[in-house]
Amino acid sequence: MDIAPIILVILVATGLVTYKGLQDYSFFSKYNFDLDRIRKGELYRLITSGFLHVDWMHFAFNMFTLYMFAGIVVAISGSFYFILIYMLSIAIGNILTYQLYQKRTQYYAVGASGGVTGVVYASILLYPDLKLYLFFIPIGIKGYIFAIAYLLYSLYGMKKNSDNIGHAAHFGGAIGGLVLTLVRYPMLLQQQAFLIFLLLIPIALLLLMVRTNKL
């Protein structure tokens, strides 16, 4: 499968930044999502934290997922719109994280998951019949099932709160990918209304859990 140059750039750039962060804690600390530092004005962390990961397994999962979905967005919408969705979804994901955790101190997280989830949601809207064939599952999995399961797992990760992965950013990224795709292709509101409803279920659950103080 050919890979678009812009996707390769993201994969390589994220790998290099992750490598540097894992080798140099001061670098990791300077560019991660550190809520206290963001509160003091270091807004660049809303983007730079998306290029860092807690370990190579975290990096591999995010970049493999990006690779699986990004080609659809590039093929249909072009490289510019792909990078717009990816970068804005990282930012929106981290802004949501800030809003959810702003009363906490010493909270930090890293990961490209916001951008990846934004691309996942965009690709599913653009190509609803997408199926994934994962090495440990012999049958095709509908893309929207993967996306919903991914966010439900993120809810579990937020609830457990036992790692420094930015699970909350997944939801902001999903919202970013959804909204940006519908802005570009508003006809999807009618054509894919039920699919959009399904994709909104995990986001609605997050809002419910926040409202009932269960996070």
C-alpha cells in the first residue's frame, strides 16, 4: 500500500520527537501537556505534546492507526485538509483536556491520539464502508465499530487514570474530525445521519459522566 508523503512526514516527525523525548527527560518535560505550565501561558504545549509518547508501544499503536485511516482522508480531501484535521484535532483534544482537568495540579499527558482520532472520524464519514483487517482478528471490522470501541476504551482509561496517556484528548479529536469534515461536506449530515448518531454515542457518554461527576 502506497503512503502519501504528508502521512510519511507525520510518522517520521512524530518518531523523531518521541525518540528525543524518551532519551531526554528535560525535552519531554518542556514539550508535554503540563496543565500548570499551559495555565501560565505555554500554549505551544497544546500542539507539541501531540508528537510525544510515553513509550514505543504507545507510539506504534497511534501511528499504525493513523496509517490505517489517513490515506482515505488524503485521497478524498487532499493533503492540506488532512493536515488541517490532524493538527486542529490535536489542539482541540488538548483544549478539551484542559477544560476537564483545569482544577487539577501537576497533571500532564502526551500522545498524538487527538489528531489520530480526528482522522479516524473523518475517514469513517468519508468512507462509511471501511473495514479493518487486524492480524489477531480474521474477519473485517467496520471502521465505525473500531472508532466507538476506541473511545469507550478511552473512557475506561480516563476513569482508571493510571497512565499519562491523554485519553481525554481522544474525545476532543473526535469532535474536531467530525465537525471539520461536516463543514467541508455538509451533505453528509443527511446522507450519514445514523452513522453520525452512532459516532456521537461515546461523546454523549463522556458528557454524561462529566455531568454526574463519575470521572
